[in-house]
Amino acid sequence: MNNRLEEIRKKHGIKQEELARALEVSRQTIGSLENGRYNPSILLAFKIARYFELNIEEIFIYEEEEKE
């Protein structure tokens, strides 16, 4: 799953530490989300979307893998 979290966070002028504190997660979690190493739980995805007043789909992009 791809995401626009880093782009959206920077557009709002928010540091990883600030976002992590607001969402009650570690800064490392935010970094891992932004780098695509970690997909958020549905609860965390909702918290992020609510924080930025966006729909989940505006932040997280789900692309199905092509079947052979």
C-alpha cells in the first residue's frame, strides 16, 4: 500500500514528532509509515485521516496486485 502521509504532513508544516505525539505512536512508527515499511492498522489509518480532516483514501492508496 502506498501513501501520501509525508507529503501531507509536510504541507501542513508538522514534524514527525508532533504527529506521533498527536496520534499517540512513536516517531519511528510515523517514519516507517512514510517509508512504506509499515501499513497502519485500520484504527491508526482513521486517526491519521481524522487528524488531517481527510478521507482515508486521500492518504492511503491501495493497489491490488495483478494476478497472473
